[in-house]
Amino acid sequence: MIDRQHDLPLSRQAKVLRISRGSVYYLPRAVPAADLALMRRIDALHLEYPFAGSRMLQGLLNAEGHVTGRLHVATLMRRMGVEALYRRPNTSKRAPGHAVFPYLLRKLPVTRPNQVWAMDITYIPMARGFVYLTAVVDWFSRKVLAWRLSITMDTAFCIEAVEDAMARFGKPEIFNTDQGSQFTSREFTGLLIAADIRISMDGKGAWRDNVFVERLWKSVKYEEVYLRAYASVSEARASIGRYLDFFNTRRPHQGLGRQTPDQAYFNALLPIPAAA
């Protein structure tokens, strides 16, 4: 259906066909194998040392025998969507027309499903190349409500995941994200505002504001991604889908009293029987 030789841009073709731009999987330029290896290692180091910037990561990589410069590390970090996570003044310019909303979860007791949903994007290495994974998570139960893969960090695959979650599970009272351009875009915030959902955004670089999604990424990578070498996007999608199904339905969580996310989510939704 997609004609790469057509004068109409791929993004417009995808819109006409009502498919995600991120689902049109192609790599405009192959990433060198050496860079892919560095990106894979940067990803693992970032999980262990989320406070590490390009200078520290360069030192860690060099100590392991990877000879690379700091500017090259910084370039790869930008490509991966990775940055050092620490609270700092937000002096960066926002994209024109993109609004940033205040963080609403500080000291807020989260006591029920669908009170707060959270969303983020992470880098997923493959045998050759990489993709990005986004997920919508129920804050109370840790349940992954919906997820999508894409080769680009665009807004479309994030919106698809939110629409899927809302179609299957209703809507939250509050939706929390970071300040990435995908989440501050008019299309994304407009979707939430139209559904009468309050928008919350993390402080710039404050990873603890979205800690449950960060924990999900660590589980996904150590228990699934780093044990595989996906040969294709379709293989990555199938394997990650199996893991997330296991995560929701079978993997007990200490923070949930050894319940699974599904148990915590659906049990809390059950009405309390009236006294006889």
C-alpha cells in the first residue's frame, strides 16, 4: 500500500491509510555496527547510572575498552532519546506552540486503578538496528495498558497507544508524562484535553517523577530485551508482546503484595459486596 517512489510523502500516505507513520518501518541510513554496539552499551550503562551524562559515559566506555569521544557519545545519546537524569533548571527552549503542564502527583495518594496513568518511551536494541517502545502504565497497579513499537520517536505511535488504552480500559483522571516533544505536542495534549483528562508532566530531567515506568523499562530490558537479538521489527514486537503479557498476568510484584499487575488492577475494580 505504501509507495516509496510516489510524490506524496510517506507521512501523508500513512495518514491517508490511517496507519502510524512509525509503522512504516524502514531505515533511511544504516547505522554502523560499531555505533550500534556503543548504543547498546550506553543503554545498559544508562539503566545502571541514570545520572551519568556524556562525559561520564565516555569515561565508563573507555574504561571498558570502547574508544570514543564525548561528542560522539552525546550524538548517540540524542539519537537514542537518552539524557542524564537529574533535576535542574529548565533553560531549554520549548517547541513553538508546545505547552508544558505542572507536575500533579507530588504527595498525591494513588489508591485506585485509573486514577493515574503514565507514559514514556525507551530505546530497544536489535541485532541490527533499533526501535523505540512506548507504553501506557496504570500507576496504581503497574499494569501495562497498551504499548507500541516504532523506528522513530514520533507522536503518532504514542497517540495510538493512548487511544488503544482508552478504548479497552476507559480513561484516567490524570495522565503523567515527561516533557518530551511527543507529549507536549498539540496533537497529544489535545487528545487528553478532549477526553477531560488532567495532564501532569515531570520536572525536566526528574526521573523519579515517573519512577514506575522507569522500573518497567528496567524489567523489560533485563528480563527480555538483553536476552534476545531481534532479527526484525516483527520479531521484536512478538517477543516483547509475550513478555508484557507475562509481566501483566504472571509476574508477581513485591510492591503489590506479590500480586500480578492484572490482579491488582482488576481486583481493585471489583465492587465490594453489600452486607446481608
